[in-house]
Amino acid sequence: MNPNYEQAQRFMQAVAKILLREQLTHTLLDSCSASYAHLKSSAEQSRKKWHDMNRETLTRTKRVQKSVIQNIHETQSPQNAEKFSRDIDDLILNSVAGFKQELENKSRKDRHYVCNRLILSISAGDWDLSRQAPKAVKQITDFK
């Protein structure tokens, strides 16, 4: 598919939502593991389960991202493609950093509670991409 600029924007918004959820999940689990050694094993099990459940969507998302960036590279310029890609990366990094800081600003007791709930909810599938970003997953699935 050779999306026009507006289509590329919509696809990249879906890509950004999915990659944000991936980074957020990993970053928060990492933070919990680093803060509470006794949660490390269950956090890793949750990470593996999340990744297994979302593998197909993540693979498609990366394929869509690559395709859209390549299209911008070919139809506009390499600089526009690079800027477009960098803007998405920056948005994700800044958003994840904000969530991580919110978690770290909590008292140790509250952070422990949040980490326990996070691990349990990820294991229960509440953080699966099909639940957290269903419209984005559909857009990625519909990309040809």
C-alpha cells in the first residue's frame, strides 16, 4: 500500500499507540522489578505472557511502521521520513517517562500496591493490545 500523507498519519498514530503500550508495559514492569526483588519473577512471567499474547500485533505494527516510513522516504524525502520516525520515537519516550515518573513519585507502600496490581492485571490480559488499543489494532490489521 502506498498511503497518502493523511493515511500515513493515521497509520502512524495507530503504530504510536501500540508501541507506546509496549514500551509502557515493559518500562513499568522493569521499574517494579528494580524496586521489589520479590516481584521480579512474577513481573517477568507477566512480560512473557503479554508479549506472547501481543506478538502478532507487534510484528504487524513494526511492518506497518517500516512500510509507511519507506513510503515517505520515497515520495517525499529521506529527511521527512527521518523526522517523522524521530517524532514518533520522541512522543513515545516522553509519554513513557511521564508514567514512570508518576509511579516513582508514589510512596514505597503505594508503589508496591500499584506494582502488584499491574502484574496481576497484565497476567489477566487487561493490558493486551486488543483491550487497550482496539482501534489501533484494527487499523494495523487492516493495513495491506
